[in-house]
Amino acid sequence: MTAVLTCRIDYTIDPRKAGEFARYAAAWPPIIERCGGRLVGYFLPGDGANNQAMALLDFASLAEYEAFRGRLAADEDAKATKAEADANGCVLVESRTFFRRA
């Protein structure tokens, strides 16, 4: 797949629950791959703000991303992973931005 679209997911996390977020991030790679996304990686806080994290996913097109989101919504592991994060409160805010390659 030649990626023409990168989705950046920005997370504001509860820094007191960084371990829970790390487990959340570790659960996603097989789910993302199974649902048709290509995970570049999850990035946890390092130097600087301790409440910011990010994930990067590549897609060949916006249509491919939309199909991925549909499969993700139906995936039982995805639902369980999201529900666990909602219950433990490790993710406070999540937003997406799309970038095209220069």
C-alpha cells in the first residue's frame, strides 16, 4: 500500500493513568491491522508535556479510512478496548487530523 493519507490521533491523557494508557495503546496494533489500517506507531509522553500522546495510521485513501472505521465499529476487541479506556479514564480527549504526503 502506498500511503497518501496519514491520520494523526492526538490524545490528552490523565498522567496519573499513564500505565493504563500504555496498555490501551498496546492492545490496538492487532485490531488496527485486522481492520485494514497500517499502524505507524503509538507515541507516549517523553520530555515535555506528560499528558499528550499520539498515534499515526496510514491509509491509501479517505475511502479506505472510512471502510476501516466501519470495520472497527463492528470489531468486538475494539469495542472492549474502548470501553476499558472509557471506564478507567486514561483518555480525557481524543481528536483526529489527516495529513497528505508532501
